[in-house]
Amino acid sequence: MREVLEKISEKRLDPADLLRMAPSPPRLAPVLNRLIDRVMHPLAEKNRALYALDSLLHISVEMGDAFVDSLAKTIRYNISKILEER
């Protein structure tokens, strides 16, 4: 961290370096999964078929988190190469 601060103070830090040092985006899956459980489980107790919908919702939440993580990594490691002037 000290080296990074020195680079920033000396203005030797490439903007791409700042992207690489950015923290990963927060995961929304734990929050959304709890919400899905709170809403769907009481309903599914009355209609067991709703457990299938519950499963689909959980799958979509996990896939969404994976997509956001992949997008963040793409930006972090490739955006400077994509935007690089030739």
C-alpha cells in the first residue's frame, strides 16, 4: 500500500493501475437469497410447486453475481487494453 501511495503522490500511477487495485464488487447473492427464502418458503409450504420457482430464483441470483464479478474483472484487467490508442 505504501508503494501505491508513493506512486500516487509522485503521479507515476497509470489509471489502469487504479482499476487493478479497485476492490471486487460486493456480492448481492447472500442478501437476495435470504429475501427469496423469506418470501418463497412460506408460499411454497402452501403450494409445493413453488419450490421449483424458488430454485430458479436462487440460480438466477447466483448467475447474476457471477456475471457482475466477471464484468468487474474484465474492466479491471482489460479496459486499458481495449481503450488503448494505437
